[in-house]
Amino acid sequence: MKIEENYSLERHNTFHLNVKTRWFMEYNNEEELVRILKDEYVSSFEKVHIGSGSNLLFLHDYRGVVMHSAIKGMAIVDEDDENVSIRVGAGELWDDLVAFAVKNGWEGIENLSLIPGEVGAAAIQNIGAYGAEFKDVVQAVETVEIETASKRIFPIEDCKYGYRSSVFKNELNDKYIVTYVIVRLNKRPRIAIEYADLKAELAACNEINLATVRKAVIDVRTRKLPDPETMGNAGSFFMNPTISERHYNLLKEQYPSMPSYPLSDGRVKVPAAWLIEQCGFKGKAFGQAGVYEHQALVLVNLGGAEGTEIALLAETIRETVSQRFGIQIEPEVKYIS
């Protein structure tokens, strides 16, 4: 177990904000996590659990305990002719799991290549890209309850997954810590490349397979999104909003080129990036915070930005989009105060 006092979190958030935490505690297994949660001294502090910090915005120094999982491992727990189930430690990097699956010829998460973060965070966030979502492959999520330090396993039906949401983000927010995830992958790949960007990237490929799809996704994401190591960011800062069909039709009259994705319930999803770009934010700097020049969904730390500066920019964008389009866009990033 690693325990540090007045510890810098600059390496633990992809905005690379220079913030500190009163205590930082990293555990290697469930037993160490239980010891932390049962400790009377630790219980006297506010606590927050983080992954690799790819979906967090620290507004200032954290005066409590920041916990982090170093639980590793990928092990096959069930297998037949069609599928394979893998139990994965929450501290594993998500893209390492994708690479492992593709190397073994197991389909289901190749479209989620290069998404930053750890496996535990993927289970909370229900990450998604290019027509695939975490919920499509998860079987169960193993957790430890923070209040009681007792173990609980959530089968897929109890996780209540939705668009970038889960029971762990909503009614059970900050109540459970993910320790392991069990995912079920296909041994007989069914390649899904419906998205235009992916189709275009693969157009010149002689053979479309898991490896070429993974490479295509990585190439597209690399062009569109800045590397957090060179420019601090948290990937997509906002979720794509959904609006009523009536609202969409009214906007379509004003903005004939507005892209959209009809949903099965009659509502319409509108790309937040398009809304933000129409409001003139793309590529603009506001002090040390800015909007990435190649993708309006991405807010960036241009160097030395504070969390409050990025949050203020985000709120300015939200208000402007609301006033112009009557649409509320919500942050995908979690604020830590």
C-alpha cells in the first residue's frame, strides 16, 4: 500500500492541474482497500476515489483522502466455443484491455480503443465510441461499499447503464468502489464500422479485422484529440444532448445543416461539438484555458490553468449554447471541489 501526505495530483489528472491532496492512498488488493475504509482516522476525512484522472476536474487542493486502485490482472473465468469472459482488475488501463482482447482475436471493445482511463472508471462512466459502449460487454461489476467495507457484486441488470451513465454515477454515486469487472467478448468477430469516420479510415484497407479496426480508431482519435501528455485535457468535456423531435424540427428550419441522430424513443441526439462550434468557441483561448482547435468538445489547459478557470470556460460555453439553441449541454467530466 502507498500512503503519501500533501501529495501532488498533477500526474493523477489529465488536465495536469497543479493541485495537492491532504492524503493519497493507493491499494493493491481488496484487503488493503477494506483496511483503508475501516480506519478510524481515515473515516474522519472526506474521501474521493479516482482512476487515472482522465474524467476529473479538480477545482482546488483536496483537503481529504484521495484513493486509487492498483488492482491489476486479467484472467479468463469462463469460456466456450462462442465467447470468453475475463475478470479484470479495476486498476488496469482500459486500452491495455482492448489491446489484449484484439491480440487474442476477441471482439467487442476494439471500437473503444485509445479511450483514456482505467477499467474501474469505464464501469462507472459507461464509456462509448463509434457505436460501441462498455455496457455491451460487461457481465458483472465487483465492488466494495464505502460505508460498510463489504463486498457486493452487481450483475449487468443492476448497473442501470445508459448514455455515459450508470447506477454508480447516479443513485449510488460515491457509495461503491469498483474492484473488478467481468467482460464477455466474442470469439467469432462481428465487425461494426457504421460510423462515417471509421468507414473512411478503413476504405483503403485490404482486409478489415479487429487489428485494422483498432488501428483505424486510434488513428482517427489521434488526429481529433490532443495527447494529454503534451496538452492537458479530459477528452470530450460535454455529453451530446438529446432534444424532442419538435425542438429539433424548429432548429432544423433555422440551421438546415445541423447534424442529428434519431433515437428509438422519438427524441433526437445533437452533437455538442457542432453546437459549441456554431457559437464560435472552437480554437479560442480564454486565459490559460481554451477550446481545442480540432475538436470543439475538448477543453484544454494551455499551460498553468487552474481548475476554476476551466470550469468558468465550461459554464460560459453552456450558457451561450443554451441562449442560442435552447439546449442544455451537461459536462461529462466530474468536478472535485
